[in-house]
Amino acid sequence: MDTAAYASGLRLRPCLSTYIVLDGVFFAPLVLIGAASALRGIRAWDVIVVFCFALVATHTWIRSNWIDLSDKGLLYHTLLGRKSIAFSAVESFCLDVGVQDSFKERVRCPGFYRLVIRSNDSGVAPLVINVKLFSLADVRGVLSVLEDRCVGKVRGVDNGGLPVGK
């Protein structure tokens, strides 16, 4: 893969399919409850308000996640803050799938699909990126950049069975 497009000053945002799937989770019940309450004459405004709030909260959460790639490192923004790691500080990385952590360390609220980047500083917690929000091409690009920038000094590299190629 050509990593030049992912090299410097690039910001990766969640893909459109993330919005579509999570909108379906909250919008479909909202429409059904609204239609049922209109047909039966029941006032269900409290339920509709709750689903609207959930829809707005979901969009806020998705929108607050992004990855910045620079020549020196990776910066991951979330709703609760930001974490960064320099390419020179990467000890190992892997793409984890499931609830078990590959590094057998306690990770707070791990996503089901996540990129775990471990620093060579033992006092620093691993950087955990929730990759299910991003497109497959972007995840491949981040993995390629990590492999290119950290080659020869990284141990424990695993792409989690991610298909290679286009």
C-alpha cells in the first residue's frame, strides 16, 4: 500500500457507514414509536425525546473521534480527551478483535475492534484506538504507516487477520 497519502498532516474521520448504522439503531425505533403513538392517539413524547437525545449523543460521540497522522507520530482524539504516541516510542502494535486483550493488560472499555499500540515506556498505558468507526482503507493505511515508520524495532506486530491488498 502506498503510505504517502497517509504520511503527514492527515486527519482520519469516522466513515459514513458508522453514522448510517448507528442512526438505524436509534432512528428506526423513533419512527416506529412516533407512528404507533400517532395512530393510537397515545402521547409518547417522553420516549421520543429520549430517542432524539440518544441520536444526538451518538452523533456527538462519533464526531468527536478522529486520528491525526504526522511525520513524528499519531494523535487519537476522543470525546474524553486525546492521546498521542511518537513513532519512535512504539514497541509493538496489533489489531485486536473481541473482548480479550492481546497484551493481557487491563484496558479500560476496550472496543470490540481496536488497534492497540504499546509504548516502549513501561509506565505508559497502551494507546487503544476504536477502529470500528473508521473505514477499512483508513485502518489499513494506519497499519501501513505504523509498519513503515516502526520497521525493524517493533515486536509483536499483528494485523488481526485483516485482508491485505485493495
